[in-house]
Amino acid sequence: MANVEPDYEKAGEDGETKVKIICLGDSAVGKSKLVERFLMDGYQPQQLSTYALTLFSYNTEVKDIKVKVDFWDTAGQERFSKMHPSYYHNAHACILVFDSTRKVTYKNLPNWFKELREYRPEIPCLCAANKIDVDYSVTKKQFSFAKKHGMPFYYVSASDGTNVVKMFKDAIHAAVGYKNNSTDFMDEIMKELENFELDPENKSNISDSGLDSTENSQGKEEIQASKSAS
């Protein structure tokens, strides 16, 4: 257990670049499950007792640069609809998550995005619709929030792993690009992310539906809950 936030300005013990990636969104949208799915068995959770936060460390390479990534977990603070400022401090990228089975979690994205920009006005942000395994027809919808704010958008599932690795790898690349303050590098990375599209056959011409046509969401949440419990 630690009481002091890591210093992301200093290089790691082996000279690696250190970056911080945060996840935002309503309670129970699956933020922690997404991180755990990406890291699988290779993570070491560390408690920051001062702020009641948890971080998961991950080592990788980006364009031959050794990188240590800390994924920060909210530890339930989002239930109060506001995060402790330390959660945003020194963050290099953000993944904004909503639950594709619960309309209200999509409707609340602007609130989380507004708070993020109060603390971190310029860091790259990615957007994810989680729990698509409950009803894959949701991938035929288009959601205007991400496009409106120039965010890469992902249909993901922490349950079956759909697009989870892709999304986190992209977030890491974006975070390193921001940390290095390299305009060319950031432009290259964001161009790659913008080009990430699902098969056109899996998309419809529906405008931002806000999950309006999602039926029986309560039943789907119960199905998801039973899956998580098993």
C-alpha cells in the first residue's frame, strides 16, 4: 500500500517512460473489468490509501520506447458523481466508458467529459461502449458523442474481450504521444485511431440514438450480473 502518488515526470528504474491512464464513467459500467481483462493475470494492484484509489501497472514498448503504464481505478468514487482531483492529476490519456445496456450511462458522458476537461484540458480521450456481448445489435447503432468531440470510438466487451486489447493499446500510444509532446507522433497516432472502423456491414444509418431502441435493459443487466457472478 502506498500513500504517495508516483512521480510521472521522472523516468522509471530502468529508464522507462511512465504514463498514467484513467478511466471515467458511471458506476458499474465495467471500467475495472475492462482493465482487468486487458491485463489478465499480469497485473499488480497497488492501493493509494490517501485517495482511496487503485492503480494497475503494466510494462510495454511503444516505437522502441520502454513504457511503464499505470491504469488508475476509481475505487467507487464515481458513485458520488465527482472524482477526487488527484485522480486527474498528471493523467496522460483517458478512456470514457458507458454501458451499452443502460441509456443513462451514455447520457452522463458529457458530465464526465466536462469534469475531465476542467482538470486536463488537452489529454487524448477515447470512448467505449461496453457490455456489447449482452446484445450485439447495439454495434449497429452510431453514437454522436464521440464524433462530436473527435474521440476514437470502440464497441467493447470486458466479458468476451472484444476490442479490449486494441482500445488499451491505442490509449497507451496516445498517452505516450501526449507525454512526449511530439506533434508529429500525436498526429500519426490519432490518424491511426480515427481510421479504426468496424466493418461497414455492421453499421446502420441510425443517428445518435442514445440507446433509445434498447429494450429490456433491466433484464440484460440481470443477465450480465449473473454472468459476472458465475
